[in-house]
Amino acid sequence: MAFSLLAELDLRGRVVTGDALYAQRELSRRVAEMGGDYFWVVKDNQPWVKEAVRLLFEQPPWGERFNEAVREGRHGDRQERRRLWASTALNEYLDWPGLGQVCCVERTRRRKGKESVELAYAVTSLPPERADAARLLEIWRGHWGIENQVHWVRDVVFGEDQSQVRTGSAPQLLAALRNLVMGLLRLTGVKNITAALRHYGWKPWETLTLIGLSPDN
């Protein structure tokens, strides 16, 4: 599906981001051939790549220096700090099409006196001269924004991961309906999808307003 979708897009000058599912060699090659750049999060579906990147940042070679960027912010009662390191040290070592840099990001969250730290890794075709560490951190934050606004809502709020509907075209139909609902709610300025679903669950007749109809008609 990803290949057929890319064929319809103009990727020149654009950066395609994706979670671990999209961290594939052939997909990376296709994006580069179409004039775009990729930025993929790397997880256990590419164990050898993930391990190589992890070791680079945890046990760097003597004299290795990383490009680095840090950003801090507050979201409600949560203080968050993101720190990204980037390196070209694996460009010739990893068998990955068009590799420009590898990245590691550390996310530190503090909330109500408790602190959590999360590490994640990525590969990208963007070289340092076109994307320094600050730019890569911006791209990664943009990807997280998509995850939070779309994938997290589908997986958690709509319970997509727990759905037992798996046969025929039903999963695709339900996914389309979930996207339609999210789109309609976002167009009306809804920020909290969970609260909106609860509201319309209590007052289902008001859902007509989402498609321009009056409940009184």
C-alpha cells in the first residue's frame, strides 16, 4: 500500500516520516529515487540496524563527536525535555539505501515529582549540511505530533488495536470511518477527541451538526 500511495505523490524536496513499520530498505530506496528524503523510527523490526545505532550512541568510538540539540517545554502539568544526537559514523557501515545520518533522542518527562526517560532511534537520508541536529529534532517532533493526533487516537481512543474485525474489507471500512469521524471533529475545532465522543454519545442527535444538518429538521 505504501508503494502505491507514493507513486501518486510528488516527493521532490519533501521529507517522508514514518514509524518502525516503514523502516524498510526498498521503501527508503523508492523515496530517494522520487527526489524525497526519508526519516524512519527504528525499532525491533530492524533489530540489527537498531542495535548498531544503539551501540554507537551508548558506546561511541574514541574521539567520536555527535551533533546535538536540546529543547524543553511544558505541557499542562508535565515538563518535558528532548535531547537529540545525530551522527554520520554509520553511513558506510550500515547497508541502508541513501543513509545520511542516524539519530538518538532522549525524552525526559517530569510530572508530579516522577521522572521517566525514553530513548528512541532513527535513520534518515538527510545529511548534516541539509539537516542539523536542531532540524532533525523538529522533524521528529512533527512526527510525534502526527502520532499523537492520529495514530494514538485511532489506537487508544477508538480501540483500533483491540478490534476483532479482521476479515474481508471490514477493517479498511472501519478505519475509513474512524478517519472520517476524526476529520469532522477536527474541522469543528475539537481538541479532545475523547471528550467529544463522550459528549456526542450522550447527545447523539447533535452529531447531525457535524455534517451541516440541524437536529430539529
